[in-house]
Amino acid sequence: MVEKAYNLAYFFIKLLNILKIKGIVYDKVKKEERMVIWITVFVVVLGGILYSILIYNKLVRNKNMVEEGWSGIEVQLKRRNDLIPNLIETVKGYMTHESGLLSEIVKLRSRSKETREVAEKSRIESALSRSLEGLLALAEAYPDLKASQNFLDLQDDLSQIENDIQMARRYYNGTVRNLNISLETFPSSLIAERFRFEKADFFEIEDGAEREVPEVKF
């Protein structure tokens, strides 16, 4: 009887030891699992923050490139605006019957200098380009004006400036396209909305060569 009691007690003690060991192992495994979960969460959160920073920096870079491109356009438009008074002064003594066109050019130049909004400036500059082209076309009817070296020099300068404006426009519109795409695509659109980035307007000034309809011959 005593031996049976001893054996039963020994069995319970051994069972308790086994359960204790298992408990320690279980707690250890559970602790390791929790650690893995927390490490995973930390890595995911850190990765998300770093990725968000990269997207934000890209948006800032695109925005700065748009501003740089617009600055280039303004430089070329200022060159043209500075040339117009000399051009008007040169031609008005010859083109006495074109006072309406000359006045229109002066008004458009003044409006352009006062306008800062890109879309409105595009419309004004397009109208100004058409008026200047019309002025140069009408100059063909004035032989004395065409013979003026000052007029020829101004005409060459204006032609070069128009080319520079178109080059600046293409660069600017390329930067606008990149910015607007980044603002519309996921996930950069979330960062853009959070930090209130705004879409930029294209500068759609017309190029005389682009308006020409090619002649098709068969």
C-alpha cells in the first residue's frame, strides 16, 4: 500500500515536471512568435514610411522642375516683350494704315505682362504670336520697310526668340505631364492629396509651323 502511494506520488511529480517543461517551451515559442510578429510589423511600417518619403521627394522634384520650366518660358517671353517696342517703332513710320494691328499688339503685350495665370497667359501669348505673324506678313507689301536693315535684324531676332519660346514650352509641358501623372497614379496620389500638391496647367502657345496644313500632292 505504501509502495503504491509512493509510485502514485512519483508519477504526479514527474507529470508536473513534464507539464512545467512543456509550459516553458510553449511560452518560449509563443514569445518568439510575438517577437517575429512585432519585427514584421516594424519592418512593414518602416518600409511604408521610407517609401512615402521617396514618393514625397519625387513629387517635390517634379514640382520644382515645373517651376524651373515656367521660369524658362518667362525669360523668353520677356525677351519678346522687350523687342516689341523696337519693332513697333520701326514699322509704324511705314505701315501708316495698320495702326489697328499695331495697337492690338501693344495691348496684348501689356496684358501679357500683367497676367500670371498660365492658362490665361497661354491664350494671350497665342493671340500675340498671331498678331506678330500678321505684322510680318503685311510687311511684305512695304518694300522700303523690307529694305530697312534695322527691320531685318529685328525680324531675325524675333524669329529666334519664337524658336526659343517653343523649345521652352516643350520642356515645360514635359515637366507638367510628369507632375500630373504622378498626382493621378496610386500610391503617389495619396501622398499628393495629403500634402496638397496641385496639378499644373500646360502652356499651349501656338506655333506657326504647327498651324500650317501640309499640302498633299498625288
